[in-house]
Amino acid sequence: MENITLCGASWYEQKYYFNPAFDKLPKAVKDELQIMCVEFTEDVGGVLTLEFEEDRMPHFTVRHMETDFRFDEIGAELKIKELQREKRELMEQLSLFYRLIVLGEKP
């Protein structure tokens, strides 16, 4: 199964991406995701995506250019751990939404 990207932000392109397959999410959740992704890339640089993997849980993925000396690799790891801790409930709700609405699984 291929990873499905929910959203992401790029410091390089100064852009935010949201997958239209998740348009049924409440506006407040969409706004929270956008703020979270954009703030992350403003703080540490690079590209952050929130992706669903085979376990059907959202996972943060960070990439950066080899020549990007601004990118803070240690800061990125710390920030991801902080987001995982602080946004745990949101991640669980997103997983449920993904399984029921996007994949059409039965409860």
C-alpha cells in the first residue's frame, strides 16, 4: 500500500498542500493542520508532510535538501516528538476519519 499524504508544507516553496480527499474534515481541523505544518517549516526549515502509512496512522515525514544549511535536523526531531505528544488525540481522530471515511471501512 502506498502512503497517502494528508497535508504538508514546504519552507523552500513557501506553500501548504492539503489533499482534497480529506475535504470532509471540519474547517477547524484543517486550520489546525495548516498552522501546525507551516509553523514547523518556519521553525526548522525543510518539507513536512503528514502521511498515512500501512498501519492507517498518520506519521510525520521530514525531508530537506542536502545543500540546506539552515535546516535544523535535531530541532526537527525534537519538534516531531513534541507534535506527537501534544497532538496525540488529533492523530487518533484523523486515523479514525481515514479508516471510516476515506477507506470506507466498517466500524
